Amino acid sequence: MEVKILASGSKGNCIAVSSGSSVILIDAGVAKTKIQKRLLQHDINPTDVEAIFVTHAHGDHIKGLPFANEFRIPVYASEGEWKSIKSVDHELQMSVHESMIYLEDFTVTPFDVYHDALEPKGYAIKTHRGKCSVCLDTGHVSPQMLAAMSRSDVYVIEANHHPKMVEVCNRPESVKARILSNSVGHLSNQQTGEALAKLIKGKGERIYLTHLSESNNVSILAQMTVERHLSPFVNGKDYFLEVVR
């Protein structure tokens, strides 16, 4: 199993998960031309993309969905999120429920997350080569989410902000409250570290910290916070962590 972060952050999110010659995308939040270009940069042919899974229908996660129309790729999203997605041809629209989705090389299990969208999801992806869990925009990590993500080989998870940086930034108070909200917001570095501490077993897992705020976080701060929570495990020995901006 290979995981490539094609885009991360408020300007767009797109993750490619590969098993052999088959690929699925989690989100398509940059322009379709950028998705195609970045796939090719990673030696992935766009025609090999088997499906696209949408976490939620905010622009930084669905902007490039017309890519699916061009290459006739099925797009999976929850029924709630389809209410806000208008850019995918009808015959390509697939609904995500609570059950597993079986593709040729992938078994994908959706799980509920907590964000200001109608029915946002995270995804646990299994192949015969391993398991990858993708948890992007969410205000907190519940026990149910931890159970869905457990025993993964790869974790893609947001480390969006440092709360004190949010408190002193020049954004409106309503936006600050949304970011910090447990029910509709984003994960802080500490929340991410606490969640990973319950998941990482020191067996060489790979961790990608994603969706960092440009104004309310710093890469080294996110990394150090998570490393502290994962002690006594050592980055580069017991697990391998990368911050993606």
C-alpha cells in the first residue's frame, strides 16, 4: 500500500491510496488539472483511479470533482453531502452508508466525524497490503472513530491548529469559536497527539499530519506536540511521521 498526499490544507485536499496498479482518491479539493498533474508526478495514470471518496462537501475537498466526469470515475459520498455536491454526473454518484464498500482491490469503511457539514465522514481503507485511515476535518476523535482507525499501518490525520494561536489571531470571534468547537471544528495539535497515542503501537506505522492552518499552526510545533504524546516511542524508529503542508 502506498499513500501520496497530493494536496493538503485550506487551499485543497486530495489523497491517493494505491494498491498495485489500482488507486482511489480521498477528496478532490484542487482543480482537476492539478489533480491530473500531481497524479502523473507520482507515476499514477488518472485512468487507474478506481473511485473517489468524499469526506464532506466543502470547497477545499470537492473543487476538483469534475475530474471524475472526465475519466468516468465513480464518486462516493454520504447522502447528506450529496445535497451540496452539484458537479458530478448523475450516473457516477454513489452513496456511502454505514456498511463497507467493496471495490476490486479495496475495502473501504466509512465512519462518522464531527464537522460543520451535513454528514461528514472519515475512511478506513483495507487492501491485502495493509490498512490506511484518513481522518481530516473533525472537532474531536470519538471512541467509535478510534475503533474504526485502529490497527492501521498508515494514518492520515489533521493537526489543524494551536488553540492559543487561534485565540490571538485576527479572525472574527465566530470563526474562532467554530475552529475550536468539539462538535463542528478542527483538531488541535494536542487532540491529534492524544488520539494517535491511543492508536500507535510502535510497529513502524506511518503518520501524515495534514490540513495545518496557515495562520494558526507551525509545522515543527505540530510535529513536536505529537512526538511528545507518542513518547517513549521514537519518530524514525518506532513510527515515521511527516508533516504535510
